[in-house]
Amino acid sequence: MTDHTLLPCPFCGGEAHLFDGYWVECTKCGCQTPETFEEVAISAWNRRTPPAAVSAAPAAPTEARDE
């Protein structure tokens, strides 16, 4: 059985719907998957790029020392 849970639109956060069992489309901005089989369309819509690694904040500048 296919999980029909659709994530929000990756571009605008709008609600997504499966249309005719062949493609997923955002109801807010119109972004959509290519027309294909239901399982493929849902999988493609829900696929996300992993978040970029957050680098550590730059170190605070240090004062020059007189040696």
C-alpha cells in the first residue's frame, strides 16, 4: 500500500495534492512533478536534499600580543 502523505511544497510551503494518481502539484505556486505513476510521483515530490552542514561560527578575533 502506498503512503499518500505529501510534504509541503519545497519552494513555497504550499499544500500539495495528488492529481488523477499521476502527478503531484502545489496548490499555491503550481510547482509539479512530471506525469508518471502514483508511487513515483509521490516519491519524487517527497524527496528532499539533505540540509547543508552548518559550519561553526567564526572564532572571535584575538588581540595581538607583544612578545
